[in-house]
Amino acid sequence: MPYRYLDDIATADVAFEAWGETREGMFAAAADATMNVMVGDLDTITPRTKRTIELQDDDIELLLFQFLQEFLFYKDAEKLLLRSETIEIAISEEKFHLRAEVAGETLDPGKHELGMDVKAVTMHRFSIVPSQDRWLASVILDI
């Protein structure tokens, strides 16, 4: 589990740090951390329905922000619980380009142990810090 929740950061929201050896690994960990707030056991999400997410931005932080918002959009608009299968991030023309294949299934309270409903990703204390051996994201979710 390449993420941890931070209880001492936000009292009415959920804060977490997610990390990976690559940008893509960090994005996948942040997506899982976001989904894990809403579903207690991520392994109960069966990859029955697939979606492709394509985004671009000139700021890697805003790209992650948009990416996490996509998971909330699909949860709210289509009742889909999704997890990342593949994520590719490329840089061209001074922009980051993301293409992700995500998969999951319709929310089923009889199958999925539901946690808190995440309303939005916030920009409060939102950051990405690269280092020599990993990428680290700090995120606060509005619940």
C-alpha cells in the first residue's frame, strides 16, 4: 500500500500522502487512496467496465488533481468504482499528457463495504514533491 492517511492534517476532511518510484506509480497510489476512502476493501472492485482517461496540463500537480477528480466524476455520474490498470504520462510541447486505462464496476452496497463519500479533491496543501528515489503527493479530500 504506497499511501498513508494523515489524521493530524485535516479534521473534517481526509488527508493522505501517496508515493511511487515513478510519476505513474504515484498517480496510481493516489487514485487507490482516494477510492479506499469510499470502499473499505479495494479488492472487492471487479474490473468489469473499462474507461479511458486522457488529460493534459502544463502543471503535473494540476494533472494529478484532474485525474483524481475523474474517479469522483465516474462515481457520481455513473455509480462506477474504478481502479487504475495502466497509466502513461508523457511530456511534449511543455505539457504533461496522461492516458490511463481504468476498470471497475457499478457500486453495490451488498458487495462493497462503503466508507465516506468523497465530494471533491481540494487544492488545500495539494503538492507533488519529486526526489531521487520517489514521487510523493499530498492530497486533502472533501468528504
